[in-house]
Amino acid sequence: MNKEKELKKLLYLKSELIRKTKKEIKNLKAELNELQGSKKLRKEWWLINRVNLIGRVTKDLELRENTNGTKIVKFNIAINRQNEGTDYPSIIVFGKTAENLAKYGYKGMLVSIEGRIQTSSYEDKNKQMHYSTDVIGERVQFLSKKETKEEVKEEPVGDPFQEFGDAIEINSSDLPF
């Protein structure tokens, strides 16, 4: 069995581990351990670099061009962590995807980014090293659309509970929690 087939089988077995019952998992684990006996496969098994993110664009997008003429958009998205703050990963998109993003994207837009993580470094004029970790966006999906002034219709908002009678007051001491 060649290396590619073994890796595909390992990936298949790994995905099956998630879907099967406990009894079936035991059998699949045994097969997986057998295949992982090869030192070559053990080293290469974890070399997967895929990222899927959903967040809001933090600034207006600017299309730039590198020295080779490749179109580039570099931006950040805001991703809320549950009760822990917000992350702002740096995203870089190239080519036609960058052109479309710059043309149709806007600050505050909800986007889905699929890509990979890339680290880079450079030395500045003072001989100090700088490191960065970016997500290279290979696929961008717009999850919200830009509303024009004509689409946003201001309607007066009244009391939605008016039909139920007079308002009542609730003190925090009345609540069971």
C-alpha cells in the first residue's frame, strides 16, 4: 500500500472514530494503531493546516498590488469568544478573491474565511526580528449583505405589549434567581 493510500485510510479511520458507537470505535482504533506503526506515517499524520473562521470585518477594505502585480487585501476580522473577549486574526487574501472582497466587502460585514495559517518574519532596519501569524484566505463567503438607504425603512416602533394592558413593575427581589 503506498503512502498516499495509507494516509487516506488513516483520515477515513479518523473520521469514522467520531461517527461510530463505542464498540465499533475499539475495532477501528486497533486498525488505526496498526497503520500508525510506520514511523513515516506517524511523522506526517498531523500535518494538516486548515482554518475556518466566521467574523466581522473590522475596517474598510483596501485593494493593493504587490511587486509581481498580484492583488492583495489584508484585513482583520472580529471573532467573539464566549465570555472571554474578542480575537482579531489577520487575514490575507490574494488574486480574484481579493478583488471581489475589496469591491463588495465593507466594514462590519459578516464573513466566513476558509484557508490556512502562515507564519512569517522579517528583520527591520535596527536588525530586530519581527514575526507575524496570518490566515491566508483561500475562500471567502459573504454572510451579510450591505443595505442601502432605500432598503432601510425607518418605521416607528411602538410598545409591542400595549395590547396586553397596563405595564407592571417587577423588582429584582421578585425573581427566583
